[in-house]
Amino acid sequence: MPSNLGLREWHMTSYALTGAVIDDEGVTTTINEFTTSAARAAEWIRFYTGNSFTGTLILITTDIDGIKAKRRVVIDR
């Protein structure tokens, strides 16, 4: 698996990860992360998918020209 999960690493591209996840004890955590690093965004996704969470996250990518793309990440144990 590529280290950045297929996310492009371009200057001035921003990545926002939002949503809610539930851990194996039933505790809900609201996610609201922002970065300009594709590697960091991929790291967040790997963390939630690899640590017994469930839920849906939305990854919003905004390029320098203002074009936005949304990607749904469904997390299921």
C-alpha cells in the first residue's frame, strides 16, 4: 500500500478529515483534522482503520485553484 494512500502531495493542497468514529467500548469521537500534508492525512486514516474504530469519515481535498473533492472513508471492523 502506498504510504500516502493515493493522495497527491502538492504544494498548497489542503486536506480536511471530518466525521465521527466509535471505538470498541462504544465511545464516540468527533474527528475534525486539517493539514497540508498528504502523508499526514493518510496517517490519520490508517490510524482509525487499524485501531478497532467504526464510522464514516469525509476527506475533503482542496487544491490551490479552489477545486474541492470529497471522498468518503467507511471504517468497519
